[in-house]
Amino acid sequence: MRYLIIAISSFFCVATHAGAVLSIEQVADGIYVHQGKHEWPDHKNHGAIANIGFIVGERCVAVIDTGGNPEEGRSLKRAIAKTTGKPICYVINTHVHPDHIFGNIAFKESGTQFVGHHKLARAMAARGQFYIDKAEDQIGMALTAEHIIPPDIEVEKTLLLDLGGRELLLTAHPTAHTDNDLSIYDRKTDTLWLGDLFFIGHLPTLDGSLKGWLVELAELEQKSFKQVIPGHGPVVTDWPKSLEPQQRYLGTLLTEIRNMIKNGRFIEEAIEQVGYEFKGQWQLFDEFHKKNVTAAFAELEWED
């Protein structure tokens, strides 16, 4: 599958004190993205696998997700300091998953407010200890409760954040990828930052509602944007065409699982039979597909 990828206006690297390098791409005027790799979180990458970045206004900076571990957050903070002398006023978390929030602690300081979906704090409270307990074994880092930082500002429906000469429209979505998905739209450059509502290359991961996700994507499909930033994968300029593979995958899960339930088939059969025509089309298929089918079957089994 080929995608039209935007031209990069600038590219530079920021070295961390540990010798690692954080790559930052300026994808539009004042918008900078670090593209994560399509990998399973482990001791080598320490959970640093998601797209993270920041948006610079005339007055201050908004960070969009902070990475999968505290050092990635600190590396991102150094990248911001290298790019601009403006202060960081907001840290926006697009949802609860560890690869997007475990760098938060690097930005916990006076004058910086954390922003998230109105259900994010509840999700952090419910999952935080589990994430912490798994961190050392999964990503080789010992974390504590201080690394789970809930939002100071909660978005119920929509919220405008003014960075100075630049307004960001934040939208709290109904349950889709998770029950706490938040998107960010930059009016100045017509850029939509979708977080994990949108995947390119990396298999979409279901942790909310399959039906709800497809509804949200159908609504987003009707809109036009100059560029869209996914939670995983490259920035694209061919929206909504670039959305089609994800819609096909999720739509196939919906259709095939519904048919199996209607015919009295069991979840074990669905896990072994549904959606395997997509195996060669997505990275990390083996790691996430069976979980997706399991979650989708549990949801659809009880629909009216």
C-alpha cells in the first residue's frame, strides 16, 4: 500500500545524555513530530514507539503526547528547547496508553497544564497501577505512581487552546480506539493530530468499541484536512484515502464476527478464522490481531 507522505520542511536530531537520538521533523509551520517505530514495547525500545511532538505558537508551546518512558519525555523536552525559547504551557495526552503518557513527568513543572479527555483521569486511575506493575518486566524501567499524571484540564466535548496567534481545537471523541480518545486540530495549518484513532502501517489496536470506532472514522472521512498525523506511522496528505486500509480491516472484523455470532459460532473459532487475509498488510499483526478479535467478539455478542 502506497501513501502520499508530506514533504518535510526541516529535519534534525537531538542527542540525549544517554547517547540516544530523538529525531524531530517539522511537518508544517510550527508543528514538529517524532515518528515512533512499529515495534512491540520491550527492554530495547523501553516503550518509545508512538508518535509524539509539539506545536509552537507565538506565546507558548503545546506538547502532544510525551512518549513511552520518562527519558523519552526528557528527550522531547530538550528537542523543544533546541527549537524554541517559548515556554511549554500545555501537555496534551491523546489517550491513556503507556507509549503516549509515560514521558509526562518530564513536563511536570509550574506553568504547564496537562490536558486530556474527560474520561482520561478515570482510565489512568483504573489502569495506572497495572501499567506500573508491568513496566519493569515489559520495558525494563521501574516506574511509580508519580509517573501517572492525570489532566488538569478535562475536555468534555470540544475546547479551544490559544498558543498565541494559533488556536488548537481539541475534540473529545465517543468510545472508539479507547473510551478517552482526544484529537487536536490546528487551524493555522489545517493539520489534524488524531493519535491512535488513526494508524498507518501498524495494525490498529482495539481497546474501546469497534462499532464506535467505525462511526468516528466515517464522520472524520467526510472532512478534508491538509495533513493528518496518526498515532503510529507517517504523516499523510491524502486524507481520507489513507484511512481506507484501517476502515477495511475494522469493517471486516465487524462483518465476519457478526456473521459468526449469527451462525452460533464461538469466540475460539473467530480468533482462529477472522481477518487473516490482512496478515501481510499490517505490521505487528501477530501481536495484536487475536486481541482485536477477542475484544470485538465480546462487544458484538451482546449487541441488540
